[in-house]
Amino acid sequence: MNTLASLGALVAEGPVGVTQSTGEQVTFWVCATLAVIGAGGTVLSRKAVHSALFIALTMINLAVLYVAQDAPFLGMVQVIVYTGAVMMLFVFVLMVVGVDASDSLVETLKGQRAWAGLAFVGFLGLLLAGLTDSLAGTTVVGLTEANAEHGGNVQGIGVAIFTRYLLAFEVTSALLITAALGAMVLAHRERFSPRPTQRDLSIARFKSPTGQKGSLPASGTYARHNAVDTPALLPDGTMSEISVPKPLAARGSLRAVDAADQAEVEALASGEAVVVESGDQA
């Protein structure tokens, strides 16, 4: 408890040699809070699409923090490359391909939760040690002097990547390539039969004893409505269930059929004369 209290006092005072303005403090606390919320939502969300959107929230707030710390190049890369390209690609793939929620409930690797908890404790210790070391008696000059040393933020990042952090950069790139190849292998499905053509599907539909032989009825047919949530009325007056999208039927969002219209259709089907008021259509 004493360590946490000391760390909180150091964070409140700020690094030695740096004068924090009110705008910087507000930006930090707002963006840091949203970033932590996004990280927590990524782990706690049950749907993969929601987790990807939470990651995008975290990345956007990290980009704002980079720009606030005089690192505009990192901020733009964070938004354009990671948030705008990589994460949106993940979202599109998840929405198009889909993910079965039951797969995430099966623990395929035994003991992974224990190892994940141990890694979390170790990472938390490293984070607290780094914060304590950076805030306790250390003079921070910011990125202005670091950018000026090599002529700019982009030049400084290039020098750091290809000199001091060259090995870590290459290892990270190798891991990303390995992850991409692994995703391709896991997503690949071997096809043991040729893909059916449109002709094959049409022949199979006509050979099926219960299949629809002709074209599907359009929504709103004989119902005086063109909305997709209005079921089509068959000549005998009954509703055609295949005329409306299945998601609408599952949600119960179908438009109710007017009883008067249904009676009129039944009368027309039986050959009776029907009187149509002005403005209506028979």
C-alpha cells in the first residue's frame, strides 16, 4: 500500500524538470482512461467484433497521447496503419466470415489461464518498476530535445529502430509474418469436391421434391406494400414465409397483414366481384 501511495504521489507531482499544463493533464487523464476502458473491454467482451472495436478505441487514444508527447509521426502511424488499416481489416473479416461464440468457450491449451495470470503479474511488476524509476528523481527533457538531436521525429525514430532496437524490430517483424502465415493456414479449408456452379444448383433445386421450383416470391406481393418486412400473400390468401428475410422473421419484425386485404384476396381468388374504393388498387 505504501508503494502504491508513493507511486500515486509521484504521478501527481509529475517528472522532475517538466512543467505540466492543465491541458496536458486533462488530455492524459481522458485518453488514458479511455485507453484502459478499451483494453478492459477487449478482454471482457464476449463478441469478437466488440473486442476489435475496443482495441480500435485504445489505439486512437494512444495516438492522441503520442501527438501530445511531441511524437506526431508515431501518432499518425498509429491512426493510419494500425487503427485505420489493420484493425478495420480485422473488423471486416470478422463481420464477413463470422466467428462462432462457442469456439471461444473451449480451452484448447491446458493451463493457459495459469500462464496468462503469471505473465500478467510479471508485466504489472515491470510496469510499476518502470514508472517508479522514471518518476523518482529523474530529469525528463521530453521529446523536443530528442527530436532536435537527429533533425526531427521521423529521423529520430529511424535511428532508434535501425541501431539500438534493430534486433527487437526484426524479431517483431518475423513474429508478424509468422502470425499472418498461421492465420492463413488456420483459415484454409480443403475442398474435397468441386465448387457447385449455378447450373448445378439449379438442377439440384428442380430435382428436390421439397425445393422451390420457380423464383422466390417478392416481398409485398398481393399485400399492397413493397416493404421487405411485409410477407407475400399467396393466391389462396395465406402468407409465404420464404418471401421475407429470415433475420426479420427471427426478430419478429414482420409487418402484420391487413385482414381486409386478405379477405379481398380470397374473394378475388374465388371469382367473386370486389368493389374497390377510389384511390385503392385491386
